Amino acid sequence: TGMGKSVLLHQLMASVVFNIDAFETVHLVDLKYGIELQDYADLHPKCHLTTDPANIGTLLGTLVNEMDRRGALMRERRWTEWKGPLILIVIDEFADVLLAEPDKKKREALETSLVRLTNLSRALGFRFWIQSQKTTADALPAAIRNNLQSVISFRMVTNQAAAMLFGGIEHLPADITTLKRGQAIYRDGRTSDTVAFQAALATFAN
């Protein structure tokens, strides 16, 4: 908390808005009343904001249907990679997506949809940006976490928590438990390269 996740999120969204033509739709999920992401939903009609936990199931169902449609189209055209615009899903504080659903069966259905989406949709032009304050299984299930290629982490309380994200923490370029505000460690999911960096300040007003 307070280490820079929201600042980095604003940097991401500035890039998204600047490059909006690359996207078919941008789905913003902010269950904390939309406070962090509401301004971006007003910037462009491609940006859609979900703030009500009751609407998460509908959103995930729409995404799964689109994934299946794209998969059938790719098979028909013999594509191995999606050649059209991307679909971006940004989830601020992922734990709220699952923990806000009190019904166990519904919560399990949400998790199943998210596992399927994060596992299968990359080649179909879907991109996920998921933020979480915790990496424990209740906040970010391993079946979903393991499907996310790249990792950015700000300061963590223990090396054990970092190990859940990075595995061999002895190879990290900095001690993740002593990072200062705005400092983070990034692992590229494609190359496994890991670097430490200092995030710049960015706000919606900028």
C-alpha cells in the first residue's frame, strides 16, 4: 500500500489512451466505486468502466464469448496469431473481483472464466493488466497468476511473498523488501529478463 501501484496504472492508461487505435475495446474494472479509473471511461467510447460486482459475471461472459468467436475465426482463416485490434482488460485490485461475490458457486464460476481467459486468450488478441495488493491464493489464485506472463512488483513485506511471483528470489536485481516508493522489479514474461526500475510520477491531471 502506498508504494506506487496506482501511479503506474496511470502511466499505463496514458499509453493506452495515446495508442487507442490499437484497441477494439478497453474494459476497466474498478470495484472501489470507480474512483481510480472513472476519468478514463469519459475520454473515449472504447473505454468501458465496470464498478458493480454484480456485473462482473456478465463482463466475463461477454469476454469468453468474444474469445470463442475469435478462435473460430482464426481457425477458419488459418491464423496462428490475431491480426486485428486488441482487447485490454484492466483490473484494479483483483482480490475484490472474487471476494466481493459471497456465493461460493458463483465465485468459483468467476474464477473458472478468468482462468480460461488468461490461459487461452493471448493469441486471440486479449491483454490483461491485473493489480493486487496481495499475492496469496485467496487474493490471486495460482491458476490465474501463473497465466500472467510478466510481473511488476513494488516493495513486499517478505521474500517469501516475492517468491510466489518470481520464484528464485536470489537472482532478483534488488532486495524487494527494502524498495522505496516508486521503485519496482520487473520480469519480462517472454525473455525472463528481470530489472529494477524507478517509476516516474503520473496522474490523470498530467
